[in-house]
Amino acid sequence: MGNQLTLTVATPERMGRLGKGLAALLRPGDLVLLHGELGAGKTTLTRGLGEGLGVRGAVTSPTFVIARVHPPLGGGPALVHVDAYRLGGGLDEMEDLDLDVSLPESVVVVEWGEGKVEQLSEDRLEVRIHRAIGGAAEEADDLDPRRVTVTGLGGRWDGVDLAVLDRG
């Protein structure tokens, strides 16, 4: 199933660094789907990604606005951060958002997009974040490690060395 890497992310700081590392692999037109329950670290990852892309504005969860556009500070792509949780109709509703940016010239990150936005591109990066749940996690105090699986789907991700993400 595509180009895949699984790694353990022990802290929110490391999740942010993973986002920065992802930013180095991304280019305009890329679609990133983030999967993970509430509080798993999707926004923390996206914040690091925005930092790595050098975009303007604080990256926060776009839950109430559905989509937020962060323009580039330099010559890189804009970051379009979408929360598709309340989008029932998928792509049609995405198009209705009337984002004031051209998607092919941006990096689009979609939280809660599974089954809703895959048609945007057959080339996409899927990031699944799983929390450690149970006694072991409770004993670890603040350290609740995440298992993150990054999967590159489509020709765009063939031959991309995802292993660089495990070196951050």
C-alpha cells in the first residue's frame, strides 16, 4: 500500500518536529490527510508543518471556520488547513468553501477527511496518529507516545525517502 513509514513519537515537541520534517518533503499541490482521534496531535503536527513551510499566522485547529489559509511569508506554497469533521458532503462542500487560494499552488492539510476528500488527488500523503491507551500510558504521566504511520499514495510519492522523518 504505497510508500510507508511507522514511527513512535514520544512528545508534542517531537510531533512538531515531525511536521517540520514533513514540510521539507512537500511541494505545491500536495494533499495531506490526517487521521487520529481528538487530542491525538493532528494540530500539533500541522503547526510544525506550517513552521517548516514558513507560512503566516498561528496554526490552530480550524474546527469553527472549517478551513484556514496561511499565506507564505517567503517564496513557498500557502498552507490550507481544513477540518472536514462537519463536512458531510465531501468534495462538493469543499468547493463551496470558496477558498481564496489555488489548491494546486498550495499544500492542503485535511483533518477528519477520510472518505470525504480523497478524490481531490490520487497522489496524497496519509498520516495516521494512534495514541497509546491503557495502563502503560497512565503510568507514563505526561508522556503519551503516539504511533504515527505515514503513507505516500500515488506516483508522486514513489521513491520519496520517508525514512528521513525518523531522523528528527
